[in-house]
Amino acid sequence: MKKTYQSICLQAPIDHVWNAVNNFHNFDYAPDVISKCEIVGGKSGAEVGAKRILNEAFHETLLEHNKENYTIRYSLDDGPSPVSKDDVQNYVGCIKLTPVTTDDSTFLEWSSSWESNSDEAVEFCHNIYMALFGALVENINKKS
């Protein structure tokens, strides 16, 4: 099992961060990273089973959307190499928010795991998540 894990503490209340990331179909906080999100089918960005295609390349499906636990899980169904369906299997990504009560900030974890015979996807995915973190921090700071 291959994995990647990234975390960051954002200087914003959890509900503010959740509002930025909870819609599976909305990447307004990261237009330089995700330039296009095509909605596939009629499900909303909060409905399990919602599908999207990011940047005309990454096909994903929403597996869990849990506001009570501030958790989103999704599968990567296909994408470019090294995360194509021929390169990786059973890819699941997870976004998890946790409140930091001492200063009303938010701890954000973004992890993923998959099966593969190659390690190439580890750095590939890590770099994408780090770019999304950077965009989210910039977006949160603009609104503060």
C-alpha cells in the first residue's frame, strides 16, 4: 500500500475552512492549481456518488461527505500517469479538518492511499496536495 500524508494548521475557524473545501465541485480557492472542474452527472458536491473531472484529466468520485466530522473521502478512478487506472488501484483520498480550540484555528490533513508497484505517484500526489495547501492558505489569508 502506497500513501501520502500532508497537514497544515490554518489560522481560521473550522467552519470557515470547511466552507472553502467542502464542495466537491468547487475549487475557487485554487484556480491556479485546478483550472477546470467538470461535473459529471447531476449530483451536488455534497452528495456521495458525485463525480468530477479535474483539469480534463483526473476522474474522481465522492465517497463520503461528513459535516459532523469535517471529512471528505473520494476515489481517484483514472488520471494521467503515474495515477492512471493502469498505474494505481483502489486510490482513496481523504480531507479531514480538526478544530484547534486554543486559538480557533484549523488543523487540515490531506492523505491518500493506493495500491501500485511503483513509487512514482507518491511525489506526484504530494506535490499536487502541497500546491492546493498553498492556494488555500493564500485564499484564507485574503478573506481574513
